[in-house]
Amino acid sequence: MVTADPRINRYVLVIDDNAAICDDFRKILQSNANAASLHVARARLFEEPLLGEPTEGFEVDCTDQGQTGLEMVQSALQRGRPYAVAFVDMLMPPGWDGIETIDRLWRADPELEIVICTAFMDLLLDHLIQQSAYNDKLLILRKPFDSIEVWQLASVLTQKWYLAQQVKHQLASLAQGPTVSSRGLLEALRQLMSPLEQLAQRYRGHLDPAAGECIAQAIASTTRMQELLQGLPDADAE
């Protein structure tokens, strides 16, 4: 059973000019009651025993324009409480479209995980062809979306954000000097892999393709980091 880690950043931003869709995101992600209902529904769907408690809800902020969303991301960074995930609509007249919004969000916070939401896949693909730099970074949520898809993406991406932060902090410690043990770093990475491996095993064959790909990429990156660390001398042995 995957339970919520209190250290994981569950701070989510939704940028969509449709107030009803923003309300839908809040209903899906914020409520512990909704998390419990999804927990029960998933157990019934997959014919699994209902074990433990469901994961907690997310903290969700909403805005209707990309410009305001950028200001919120910048403000969150200044407060030392950044967003982990942003869901961004593709079309938000009269302001920036989703691609421009994402570009500006990543300039402000390159570590922000982003999902672009659209009912117009052809239009999005045209934009992505022109902006090839985003092809391997963007996750896409097709409208109309299912509650479980939104919940899965938020859960997986907050885990991925947490993993990336932990690896960054460990590498920063390693750069400070030889007192850091590569054996200790490997153990930390193994602990960070655990929730992702649990997610992959629990939902194998049932995940939305975007969420499944996200988990696979995070596991592959962490595995590669472990391989690199295994080649380093261990300070404890010196």
C-alpha cells in the first residue's frame, strides 16, 4: 500500500479559464473524502482487498490566465513553498496559450512538473512540432478527463518531484566534500525508489499511459544514478 509521505510536496496549481473545470480539479484533488472514494473504487475495479488508508488530498490553487499563474509560481518560490505540479489548459483567451504559459513557468521554475490539458489534440500537436524542445517533457491530459486520471497524474508527479529534490540535495552534499558516503547515498536512493516501485507494481496494466511513462522515467533515472554512485569511492572505507 502506498501511503502519503508528509514530506512530499502536494501543492498543485491549475491554470484554466473555465471556472467549472477548476472546480472539478478541486473536487478531485482536495477532498480526503474523494480520495477515500477513489481508494474504494480502485480496490473494487482491480478486485483487490481494501487495505490501509487512502492517500491524503492535495492543496490546490487555481487561476484563469497564464500571466497570473506565472505570478503565483514566482510568489510560491519566494515563500520557499513551490508548486510541485501544474495542470495548464491549452487555450485561455485573451491571454497566453498553454505553450507560452508553460515556457514562462519553466523559466521561473525548471523543476515544476507540468501537464497540459486540451480537447484539441491536433492543435496541440501542431504547436509541439513547432516547439520540439517540449516533446520529451510534456505530459498531456485529454479533455474531458476522468477523475482517476487526474489523481494518478498528481500522485505520480508529486512523487517524481520529491524524488528529484532528494537526489539534488544528496548530490549537493556529495559536492561539499569526502565526508559523504557513496554507500549512504545509494541507500538513500534505494529508499527513494521504493514508493515509485510500489506505484508501478500496484497499478501495472491499469495506469494511464502518461502516468505509466512518468513512473518508468523516474525509476530509470534513479537506477542510472545508483549505477554512477557505485563507481565512486566510499568515504567510510577510507
